[in-house]
Amino acid sequence: MEIEANGVEVAYVVGIYPAVSHTFMLREVLALRALGARVETISIHRASPADALSADDRAERERTHALLPARRREVLAAHLRAMASPRAYLATLAHALRSGRGGPKQRLWQLFYFAEAVMIWHHCSGLGIRHLHAHFLNQASDAAMFAAHYGNARGDGSPWTWSFTMHGPNELYEVSRFRLAEKASSADAVVCISDFARSQVMGFVPEARWPRLRVVHCGVDPSEYDPDRQSAELAGLGFRILYVGRLVPFKGQAILLEALAALRAGGVDASLTVIGEGPSRRALEARTAELGLAGAVSFEGAVGQDEIRAHYAAADAFCLPSFAEGVPVVLMEAMAMRLPVVTSRIMGISELVEDGEDGLLVRPGRVDELLAALHRLAVDPGLRERLGRRGREKVIAEFDVRESAEQLAAVLAEVTGPSPAPLVGVRS
């Protein structure tokens, strides 16, 4: 499917932009713009310069409109203008307060979201944009939902619409806290990153709304992960494993350390590079020392997209032993680099990785299965080559960000007005 997205106008509302741990959002925005869509970015919180790790991050940080820290003059201007339609203002305020379940503290937070929503409405109306899109069901989705509610309550001109992308797993663990049912019922479209994610949302909305739940994969640009740049196996460095992701318990880094220790105890000269930051870093470093792995594990911290490819190129295998995931983009990046991957058989991952065909899947939390899979790759260069080659083929066929952007543009065009092209290729 090849379409242009001229005429699609959307404001992306996120918690913080650029979102360092969510590079896929920036990648998606840039791909939509390349198709001709007008995409403005709004962040609730201003990203610090330290959060902008790559050139694209730094450029997007400069062009993104941030609500916080709040500028008093802008807050007053937005709310005074909104109060010119008192009925719409009070109706949206009441709607926000009704949405705040959980006591006075939650209702107070809803007041903050309402205040942010008015600022979003004010900013977008000045830009002539009337569709809002949020990733994740956090405060950005609340603010986007309330902004669209206020815009429609005013009733001046074309309708306001909003949509969000459903990822998981957090939203699926705490559906009441994130108000999944309410938001999925309110949104004009729900973009689900996998069939698994769509199936979970289906259980919270009436069947009549199921057609609004669309599957559009996140993706990568395979040309940016050209395997020809992958370095040949470096003599004397042994079997090099790479992990990329946040350092939090549910990502399973602790069992990866145990598997590495057992792999080395079995005679395999294996090492691990850990890319990422998070609250578990100190505990993981301590566990590394306890297992006698201090010389075999390197914690590199957060790395921008300008540098990450060098780490993929220097590895022999990629491992993501998570207990909960959506469809991890880091797996797509590794596969695009023709790296064999070992990961957990959970949630939407099996829609990306087919066990034994383009990667190896293990049951989550099982050190023995993780060890066995890593050992297979360590002793069999032919298997590594075959899985890596087929992994790249899978990404090219199904997880190319340019194709995903075309599908997303078609969904947005359908929501915001007559579609310039039929929705061929949009998975639902």
C-alpha cells in the first residue's frame, strides 16, 4: 500500500517529548511527516537537554510545545478564552471530575488534567488542528480526551476527534486506574500495536465499537539497521550478548545474569552488555558482583539512536527475557541488524518472533530455558546466521515503519474526514 498523507493534521500529545525510552514515537512522527502529514508535538512536561540523546531527539525537543513548567500568562490566556463558552467549560470540568474515581486525591489530579486540556485546546485551535493522538493511557490521554470533549462542547466548526495507541502491559494490569474502558469507548479510534493488545481492549468495549480498534504495528526503518555494517565476529572476544531496555524488575535482567553465570560455568566464554537505565541498576550491579560476573558484564547506561547501532553490530546475540511486554521495538532493531534473538513467549512477542524460525522463544522466568537457548546460539554459528537472516526478513515484511505510517495515516484520515485512499492494508 502506498498513500500520501497530505490533509492529515494531528497533534501528538505525550507525557514528555522526546521520550527517551520510547524512540518509536519519534520514529512514527517522522515517518508520518515524510508521507506529507502535518504532525505537531505537545508534551505535558518539558524534556531536559539530558533527555535528548540523539540529533533527532534534540531537534524534536526544540519544536515541541511543552505545557509544563507552566507559564502563567499562557495558562490565564487559555482559560480566559475557554471561559468565553461557560457551558462548555463547566461541562468539561464536570466530566473531568466524574472521571476521577478513587477519592479526593484522584479528583485533584483530574483538575490538573482539565487545566492541561484547556491549554492543549487553546494551542491546537490556534494551529487549526482538531485531532489529538496520545500514546499510552497516562495523563496525556486524559488531557487529550478532555480537550476534545471541550472542543466539541463549544460546537463551533468541525468536530474535534481523538485517538490513542494501546501498548500494554501496564494498562492491562491496572485497567481501572488507567480507565481503559472509558477511554476506549470515548476515542474515535484505538490503534493497537498487536492483535493481542486489540483482543484485550475488545473485552472492555461493546462489540459495536470493535471496528474502531485497529492494529498498526510499531516499526523500524530497516535501512537504518543495515546488516552490512555489522562487524565480523571479533577474534578472542567470545560469545557477546546484548540487552537493551529499561532496568526494571519485569524486564527480567536478573534471570539473564543467572543464565550468564551458568553459561560461563559450563565453559562458554560469554559476556553481556547492558544498555539502559532504571531503578534496578544498583541491585543488578550488586547481583553481578555476587555471581562473580564483574568482568563479564558491562553496564553502559542510556544510549541514543546515534550510538545504539554500534552496540548491535558488536554483539553475537540479543536477549530480552521480559515477564511482560507489548511488541518490543528493540527486538525489531536487533532483528533488522540480523542478530539472533532470545526472548519470552508472552503477550504480543509471538507476533514478531516465531520460535525456531526467526528467533528463540522461552517461557518467562525460566533460567533453565534461557540458558539452553543462549547455549544453542553460542555453540552453533550456523543457527545464529539462519535466525538472524530470517529475523531481518520478518522485520522488512511486517515491521517497516514506513508501511506502519501509511496504515496509521489511513486510520487518521478515516477519523478526521473522507479518506483520500481506501483502507487497504489497515489491519483490524
